[in-house]
Amino acid sequence: MHIDLPEKRYYGIGEVAKAFNVNTSLIRFWEKEFDVLKPKKNAKGNRKFTPEDITNLKFIYHLVKERGFTLEGAKTHLKEEKQQSLDTFEIISKLEDIKAQLLKIKEQL
């Protein structure tokens, strides 16, 4: 899945939900369920997600929505095989980004 977010230090929950095409409530639910998601909160309590949070969200989305893991299965997978799976996932994500850029270039030709 290709997520199209601009390069920023922090992203609001609305931006994140729109990029992943899910409800904000799902993002908040995953925040409670997965320890790797720790968005910063400002004085008003608004969540601000870092690029690292976005990477973790992409991985959780991949496990739960694309590969069909249960929440418990995804948690276990994150704990046991996080580094190896994350490395593989990052490579796949980079390749998908390259593919998206190439398709954009093809459309422009």
C-alpha cells in the first residue's frame, strides 16, 4: 500500500486516517492496542504522529488489513519477528513507492 503524505515532522490524526483510508477511531484503537504507537499529544490532547509512527502504522496496517492477521497475531508478530519483518516490509514499501513514481512518470508522458 502506497501512503501519500508530505514530508513533515508531525501529522494530525485526520491526515493519517485519510492517508490510510480508515476512520480516526481505528487509528485511536490501534494506538491503545499496539505499544509501538506512541503519538505525542499537545496541550489540547490532539495526537501528533511522527514519521516513525507512520512507519509502524503502515506495518500494522499491512499485517492486519492486507495479510489478515488478528490483532493478537499482529502483536505477537511485532514482538517476535519485528526487525526481520520490518526490514522486509521497508524494502517492499520502497519498491512500491518507486513503482508509484514510475507510474506517475508514465502518465505524464
